[in-house]
Amino acid sequence: MLSAMSLIITVTVVLAITVFSVRRGREKAAEHAATGELQSPLHWTGNALVLLLFILTFSIMIINRYGNHIPSVLWIAVLADAVALIFIRRALKRRFG
């Protein structure tokens, strides 16, 4: 009985966070569209780097799950991607305030 109740609470919290995020995301998207930021190559580069970071992180997670050695090249790629994201974020803040 306790596990069913915790499942219901967890699903409710996740749905509430999702609804809040979608509302906030729509407002932010409208603001970015008005300033022209959504068409900026810096914006698209930042999104691509975030996607690459997710891919690298999940690759490391899957490799680690099976107990294999994680190549150091993956760690270097994650570090380089994180540093590039910091610079892209700074450039976007400087350009669009």
C-alpha cells in the first residue's frame, strides 16, 4: 500500500513540474523569438553542444553499467564540451543581454 501511494505522489510531482516547465518554456520561447535569439547560430550551437553533452554522459553511464573501462577520450570530450558550453553561454549573454 505504501509503495502505491509513493508512486502516486511521485507521478503527481513529476506532472506538476512538467506543467510548470512547459508554461515557463513557452514564455521564454516567446521572449527569445521576439529578440531574434532563436535564429542565432550561437543559440543553435549551444543547443547542439547540450545534446552532445547528454549523449556523452549517457554513453559513459551505459559503459559503466556493464562494468567496462571508460575510455579517457570520453572524459576529455565531456570536459571540452562543458568548457565550450560555458563560452557559448557567455557569448549569448553578451549578445542578447
